Amino acid sequence: MKNIVILISGRGSNMEAIVARCADEGWPARVAAVISNRADAAGLAFAREHGIATAVVDHKAFASRESFDAALAQTIEGFAPDVVALAGFMRILGPEFVQRFDGRLVNIHPSLLPAFPGLHTHKRAIEAGCKVAGASVHFVTTDLDHGPIIGQALVPVLPDDSEQALAARVLVQEHRLYPRAIRWLVEGALRRQGGVVRHAGGESQLLWPTQDAAPR
Ligand code: GAR
């Protein structure tokens, strides 16, 4: 049984999707802990209600980024993680932390990386006139929102899209993509060669939009 540790900073809807798929699909894994840098992260309540261990490592209680990273790493290690999933975890993690969990540390970002790392991805995609947006799950490296891509989900940008409408449609696809990527990790199905990640069994690493997300 593999241990998944999920890091959140807020709502935690991706974390919820992972918890649900893990149970529904009977993965050889469990969500061992949900950890937040914010005590008021809404997702912590969901985790507690589902009997999942929670912890808070408040970044504001630390004098330096390094000391926060070290305390966070120690808390994570307490749950013997096989996978550490950043799910809306809005802190930048330093090189020592990234190195320590290399190969086990993944992130979801709401854009088709390497386009639009950072914030306001949907607004930037609309303003750039993109016809397609989406989400990416990737191994974490020291580059912000960048690293070997495990899977991507496509979402069309509609002519009259608002940032909120696009974000909502991308989030639906995030909830399909992230659990699938985590399942591949716990199944040991991924092969990483340099910057390229392949599913050993040939499962598609690209999720196409579902019918309800198709352009009009
Ligand atoms: C998600 O859209 C996720 O892709 C994004 O934050 C949101 C968290 O929502 N992550 C990033 O922007 C990371 N750079 P959630 O808390 O409901 O899962």
C-alpha cells in the first residue's frame, strides 16, 4: 500500500478528486495525509471528515524559506510518502526540498505548460488569443510550474470566454487528469527519460475535452 501525501493551500478540490478516485478505483494506495501551509485552508475540513490525517505548517512562523521547507519536509516524511502531490499549494519550494522528493513530487498547473507558468493563467491565455487552454501535471523541478510533463488535458477557449468560465471548465478537467496521473505514479507505470515521461503501458497522457466542454 503506497502513501500519498497531498499539499494544499486553499479549497482543495483537486485533493478531493484524488481521495474520491483512490477509493472508487481501489488503488494500491491511500491518502495518508493532507498538509497545508494555511490553518484556514478549506480543504482541511474535508480531509478530517474523511478520516485523513492533517497537518499545518504555517510558513509565517518561519524566519526563512529554508527553515519552512525543512519543517515541511520533516512533517511529510512522518507519513512515509511514496507520492507528494501539490494540489493548489501556493508556496515556492527550494532546491533542497525538491531534490529530497525528486521523482515523487508532482504538481498540477492550470495551463498547457510550458505556456503560462505562474498566476492568472486563464486571463493570460484569453488575452493571448489562445484557442486551446488546459491543465498539466508535471514532476516538480526547481523551475516554477515547470518539469517533465506527466499528462495534459485540453480545454477549448470559447470566443466569449471569461476568466471565471474558462477556469471552471479547466477545473473539471483537472479533476479527471490529476487522479489519473497519481494512479500512474502509485502503479509505477511511468518511465522518465530526461525531460520526457511516458506511460509504460501506452495509456494516453493527453485528455481530450469531454462533449460538454466542446466548442459551440
Ligand atoms: C487549481 O486550479 C490548480 O491547478 C492551481 O490552483 C488551483 C487549486 O484549486 N494551481 C496552481 O496554480 C499552481 N501553480 P483546488 O485547491 O480546488 O485544487
